[in-house]
Amino acid sequence: QVEVVESGGGVVQAGGSLRLSCSASGSIYGFNVMSWYRQYPGKEREPVGTSLPSGNANVEIALRGRFSITRDSAKNTITLHMNNLKPEDTATYLCVVTTRGGEAHWGQGTQVTVSL
């Protein structure tokens, strides 16, 4: 059993910053890929970025320069750092942990709202 919990969402003014955290617990044995997605109402989830077991992270090209991902492997936690937020960043942000066995475990998501 794996539990994935996101936190840190909220309301922020355009140009502001937020940090979202994703923590995994349960049958986690390390070497897990942890990723962020976001979802707009009525739309499919779209990738934001991925943290690899090595600690390296890849962020979608369109978000680079504003978004970054860091990882604390000892705590099975990744953090999405979002700067210079724009109204179009308003979405539900979800974290997914993919285990070595290929199982994907999704969190419930956290809402980010960017106001003008």
C-alpha cells in the first residue's frame, strides 16, 4: 500500500510564488519516479515535471525558468517550486509515484489559484 499526499496549494497573486510538496509513504523502497501533473477543469492531466531516483529532475520546456523540482529521497518527498505565477497556472496539481514494479500511485491533488 502506497499513500501519496500533496500539500502547499492556495491562492496567490500573479507574479507570486508557491511551493507544493508531495510525500509518499507505505511500501516505498526507494528508486521511485515521482512526477507532478496539473489538470484544468474538464481537461486531461498534463505533465509538469519529473524527479528521478538519481535526484535529477526534468521540467516541461514551457515551464522551465519558472518551475523547478527538488527531492529529499530520505523523506520520499519532492517539492515543486513555482515562481512568477500566471493566471494560466491555475489548476489542480497532482503527484504520482511510480514504483520500480511500474505501479502508479496518485495523490488527491492540491488546488492552485493565481489571481490577477
